[in-house]
Amino acid sequence: MKRFLAFVFAVLALSCSRERPAAWQLSLDEKLAMTHAQSRFSSAGVPRLGIPDLWWSDGPNGVRAEALWDSWAQAGWTSDSCTAYPALTCLAATWNEPLASEMGVCLAEEALYRGKDVLLGPGVNIMRLPTAGRNFEYMGEDPLLAGKMASAYIRGVQSLGVAASVKHFALNNQEKARTRVDVHVSDRALQEIYLPAFRMAVQEGGAWTVMAAYNRIWDLHCSENPRLLTDILRRDWGFDGVVVSDWGAVHSTDAASAGLDVEMGTSTDGLRDNPEATDYSAFHFAEPYKEKLLSGEIPEEVLDTQVSRILRLQERTNLRPGRSHGRFVCPEHSALARKVGEEGIVLLKNSGVLPLDTLKALNILVVGENAIKKMAVGGGSSSLKTKYEITPLEGIREAFPLADVRFERGYVGDAGEVYWGVSAGQDLSDSRTPERLSADAVAASEGADVILFVGGLNKSRNQDREGRDRLSYELPYGQDQVLEALIGTGIPLVYVNVSGNPVAMPWAGRASAIMQAWYLGSEAGEALAAVLSGRVNPSGKIPFSWPSSLADTPFYGSERTCPGILREDGHIMDVYYDEGIFVGYRWYDRAGVEPLFPFGHGLSYTYFEYSGLKASFRGGRLRVSVVVRNIGTKEGKETVQLYVGAPAAGDGEAYERPEKELKAFQKVSLRPGESRKVSFEVPVSGLGYYDETLSRFVTVPGRYSIKAGASAGDIRLNKEIILTER
Ligand code: GLC
């Protein structure tokens, strides 16, 4: 209560007229201190008035280990080993909004226990390049799926008084030159593809903070971009929260007037040459800002507006009466982490070899470094120090007690990741040559009933990690050669891919089964084994298209579109999103190219039949229903996807529309033989395109194609209906 009263006084002090006692007035220095970092992960409160500091913490799928006051290095606590939940691409692959909210609540409980007020996630940047380094932290290629899942996650996190921070606003779609790239994108692609997930996070998720990205757009850094932070975010979308910079993403005090509220990170001019320096007065929102305020160059109203937003954030978080103290690493959190993994794992291909029978004395050979490697510590700022992490091999051995489970390394990738002092505590060094490793794996396969190859990427440098994109689409460390040798034995091979990005799989046609297993966190082995054994029927669907090769995408043909063209100054890199709105399945449909696996694809151990599609426009809404029936022998979950193809618009059909766009989805659980009518309602306004001359969305009358599908490449039912009025 005391804190809340302090908040009231402070707001009064800010908004009241001058005659209030000076003691209630926030001084200029007190107000300035609230707008920038005072340590690596905190910004100042007002001790005199009992207003606490604000504590910010990564990351999207777990509460990061405690850092030293002035450094990225770890504080070496013994009480900050968290539960690692699956990375958010896995969460997106569940297509389960209630589950996303549940994960948000668990994350908030762990953040509260650790004294954190803002959790720096979710990341919702659209997957444009299948090789971008942080796709594993984001939620795929479709703005509706990303927006819905992120909004559910945010509602969960914020329900306990911890703020989410939807990031990175906007257009962080590659890691290459991420602080120097200037993105050139059409207003239409910006509004139809790259912004909607952020808009939904604000308007449907109610995000209390937004993190401004490192890159530029319209030749201005996002953190000091008035069109982005004020016109779009606040005026158009009604955002009333705090905009925080990415760490070191502020380049001038202009950011204050542009709409940025809190400057975090180092790399400011005063600290650039010594990122470990502690001179926070050099921050752009410190002494330089004070000078501009005192000289009148920047009116004090700008500062007061920032501080009122920060106080509102504190009223919502650390000044909220009765806020829970949370809890850390408990059985319920482990169960939720496992459930997200089980529901996010995607069965991409199955010749019938899966599920494996746990009651048989099978001879199982497990091959691959990713079967034994702990992944949570890698990835960059989402790195986690975990209380525990069950590896795939451990999970498989536990799930198949009657089987003879043997392991062969197969290849050596990253022998031991240490990230800012946090280590997985593994020494995976192995002196054998690649040839020896492969030969040993083939030799060990003698007599095996099935080979489980657990490979993929590993969140180390260029392999799904912040700051660097992948340098190729192929699997690293010679995995393809080992896979070819093992497939050559004729023993059924199940390939389990651990990654946040698609990868080339030239042998896919000869693998008996393929599973996408994501970065699953603390319960990785349990979740994977549950699906391999059939204890859990897989229901995940990939939130991105899986091209056979990068040549099938529109990005890699020219430097202009990826990674961009370096300017004369050798600093800024201009990247052009020439493909416009045609990203992901929108591109493959238009190009007539069939990806290896389509967006929204995921098999089950049962089968679903669709029937009775009904669709109509009534009362300004598109109303659709379809009946889904489980025609197999196992209970299972199906995500029904509603796609809509709209008529082209504009003079000479200037506004070409994608063949189809995801407009709604619903996940249903059905027992064998059970049917369910799934209904959707989409406002007609949600079927529009962004008209660049009118600067707004427009829905045109005409013929609409309504499609119900199990994926973008598996449209089960389709009907055309006419919209007569706008
Ligand atoms: C990093 C990341 C951002 C993270 C922040 C704090 O550079 O871009 O996602 O939350 O800094 O670690």
C-alpha cells in the first residue's frame, strides 16, 4: 500500500500545479534518472518517494541468470537457475492460444520470484529469411498466427503484474548488420506483413512495453523514429505504455521527442569505447538530455510525458498492490514446459515407423550430438541458466525401459557453449575424425530395429544465435554425410531436427520419418520421448514454410534483397524487401513453387476428415463453419486453418492479392470417431488490403475464396462467395 501511495504522490507531483509542497515535486534529475539505465538491467525509481527501481530481464522463454550490476557477465548467483520453456517458435507451432497464456503466467511467476518487473519478450518479427539468426525466438512467417499467439502469451505474463515487452519494433528480420541495416519496405508490406503482429500484441495482448529495434527504417533508427513510435504505435494503435530501446540502440537525445521513454544498454557515445564503463551520466537520456532541457531545446513536457508513462508502467507492475511473490522452478512449471514441447513438436513425415512401441524390446540406435547437447544456454540474450535440462537421449532411455538404447555421436558440432559465463556444464569434446565418427555410427547400427538421428542446429555461432545469421541452408558439421551412410544401411531412420529454422534435407525422401523438435528447454527429452513413443499424439504444425532450397525463395538471388548493399560510408547497409507482401506461403503460392513442407503442416498418429464447409457474409462479418471428424484410432488434436483468397483491387488490379491468407484457426481435440463443428467469424474489415494512396486498409466487394485446410498445402474444402458491399 505504501508503494501505491508513493505512486499517487508522485503522479500528483508530476501533474499538479506549482503550489504543491516542493517535497512532492519530482526534481529534474529524479525524472531524468527514470528514463535511462542505472545498471545493465535496471532503471531508477525515486527512492525519496518510495518509488522502486524498475528491473528488466530477458527473455522470452525463461528468466535469464542474474548479471553483474555493470556487465553482461554473470553475477554467479546460486539461486537463479530457472525453468527453460520451449523457445517461442515451438510455442507458435502449438497453435494453442490458451497454452500460450499458461506459459506466460508461469514465466511471470518466475520473473516475480526473481524480482523482475519487465520480461523482455515475446519477439514477433516475421520470418522473412529462413536463415535469420533469431527466428528461433520469433513466431514464424504469418502475422496472424504470430499476433494471436503473442497476444495470448502477453495476457498471461501481465495477468500477474509483470510487463511483457513485445520486440523488436520493427523489422528486425535479419541479424546481419542488425544495428546498421536500413530497411526499405513498401507501406503495404509494412502494414500487411511486418506490423500486424505488433499491432495485435498492443491491441489484443495489451502489451505494457514495446522494445524498439536496432535497425533503421526510412533512414532513421527505430528508437528515434517518430513515425514508428508516435504516429503508428501511439496515434494509430492507441498504445499507452512505455517504449524501451534495445540495449545500446539509442543514438541521440532526439529519441525522447520521437516517442522513446527508456534508454537501456551501453554503447552510448560516452561508453562506446568501454562497454563495461559505469558512467551512466553519458547516456543520451542523462547529461546530454539535461543540457537540452535546461537550454529549452527540448521542452520539459517531453520528459514529463515519458515519466508519466513510466509511472503508469510501475502502477501496473511494482507499485501494484498485492502483487504475488511468484515461484521458481516447481513441478507445475516443468509440467507446462513439457506440455508446450509435446504440443509444439511437429511430425513432418511418417512412413508408419512411428510411434515406437515401448512394450517391445527394441534395439534402438540413437545418433547425433543433439541427442546429448543441452541447448538452453545458447542463442544469445535468450540464453538461460537452467535448474536442469533433460536431453533427448535421457528422455528416450527413460521412455523405452525394455529397449536396448545405444548411442553414437555421429558428428561433433559445438563441444561446449559458454555464454557470458553461463555454461551447460558439458564437455562434449571428441577427438575422433568425422570419418571415424560416421564409421562408428554405421558399425553400431548392426542389428538395430530403428535409428533415431537427433541433429540439426545448436544455438551456437551462425547456428540459430543472435547477432549472426546462418551462412548456409545445409545442415552443419557434416551431418548429411552421416545421414546418407546410415540411410544406406537400410535400417529405418527417424530424423529428429532440433532447430528454430528450416534446413536443407536432400535425403528427406529416404528417411522413414522426420520430426521438427525445436529448442524445447528443460523438459526437452521428456517431450520428445512422449511423442516418439505415442504417449502423446503429435499436434504441432510448422509456423513457417520449409523450402527445399534457398533458390525457391525470392531473397537470396541478389545482395539488394539479402543481406543488403553497403553504402559508400561502409557503415549503413540498405536492404530492400522487393518481394513486398509475398513472404512465406504467400510467395510459394504466387511462384507456383511447392515447399518441402508447407506452412501449417503437421501430421498426427490419427487422421482427420473435413466436411460441410459453410460460408457467408452477414452483418459485416465472414461466417464460416466446417465439420472435422477423427477417422483414426487414436485421440488427437487438429488445428483447422481458415484461409481466404480476396479479389485484386485498384486500377489495373494494382493491388494483387495473395492466393490465400490465414484469417483464423482453431485447435480441437477429438476422440476416435468424434466430430466437431468448428466455426469462425472474421470481420469483413479484416479481409482488406492496405491502400497506399488512402493510407488505410480497404476491403473490396467481389468474389472471395474460402478455404478450410490442415495446412497451406493441404486445403480440404473450398468455396467461393460474393461480398456485395464494403
Ligand atoms: C539484446 C537483444 C534484446 C535483449 C536485450 C537485453 O541485444 O536484442 O532482445 O532483450 O539486448 O539483453
